[in-house]
Amino acid sequence: MTQHDEADVTNLLKLREKLFKKNKIKISPLAYIVKCTAKTLKDFPEMNSSLSSKMDSLIYKDFYNIGIAVDTDAGLIVPNIKDVEKKSIIKISSEITELAKLAKKRRLTSDQLSGSTFTISSLSGVGGKFFTPIINPPEVAILGLSKTFDAVKLDKMKLQTKKLLPISLSYDHRVINGVYAVKFVNHLITVLNDMKFLESSFE
């Protein structure tokens, strides 16, 4: 199953610009989203679980290793960032860049390719609006990101331009039901708009 929604990332992108001017460090929006995803997973443990080899029980993970799908000449490769919940947004951004470089050169280690508990697949640099990302076994869910676009919204009785991020959450319906998936997406959108959390997690 896939749940689609749009996240208002206007404030996140404004904060990103503010922190860039202050620290002179350019951070990809993906690093912010990875950090927010780990925080959201803490409140939705089924999303961070996996099915047992016999498919008869769930294995809950108390760590958050986020896989990042990287497009290479050899196809998609999914290295992962270990213990995301313990890392700053700057550190996450640095690891995303390094893992992507290693993936394209096919120099990833087995440790970098194993142990992922949840995956993010981003098409934000390519385009499109929604898609159905394919779950990375033995995980039970994957988050897809498309290209942010401008939209006019009514906010406090005034028309304002907002930056909207299309998100697509695919999940294993044997483990996760639709209501749980919608609540996860709604909570993730709330965290993406928690500026205090994002600013305190920056470094």
C-alpha cells in the first residue's frame, strides 16, 4: 500500500537558508528530513520493525539506521546512516554526501550496506510529484520524496505561496494498517515544522 500527502516545508527551507547564512554550511533538505524521520519513527515503532524469517512475528528495532537510495550506473544502491537519532543534521548531511560518492564508485563496505531499519528514496532532484517506492526487505516501510513545488494556500485569511513537498509512504499491509500510516505521515509533517527541534539538532 502507498499513502500520499504533501508536507508544507516553507518554514524548514527558510530555516535552512537562515542557518546557511549563519554557519556558512550548505545542507541538503534531505538531511533535515532524515533527522525528522528518525524522530517520528520513535513514536511509531511498527514502522521501524521487520518481519521474522518465518514471517510469523515482528522484530522491533531500538536503533534508527536510515537507508538512502542512491542512483548509480549499476542501479539503485541503498547504503545507510547508522544511529541517526544520535547525530546532528550537519553530520547526517556529511554522511549522505560521503555514502553517495562511495556508492557511485562502488566502494561501499558491507557494514554500510546492511542493518538499515527504514529507507528514504528521494526523486527531489529529478522531478515528478508522487510515486510508489518499493519496500527494501526486511523493512516494512519506505518513504518516497518528490520535487518540492510552489502552491498558493489560504493562511489566516490571506493567500500565501507555500513550498510543498510531495511524500509517498509505502508500507507492508501485513504489519501496518492505513490509519497507522496516515498518523505516521501526519506526525512526520508536524516534526518537519518543528523549528525548535530542527535548530537544536543542527550541530
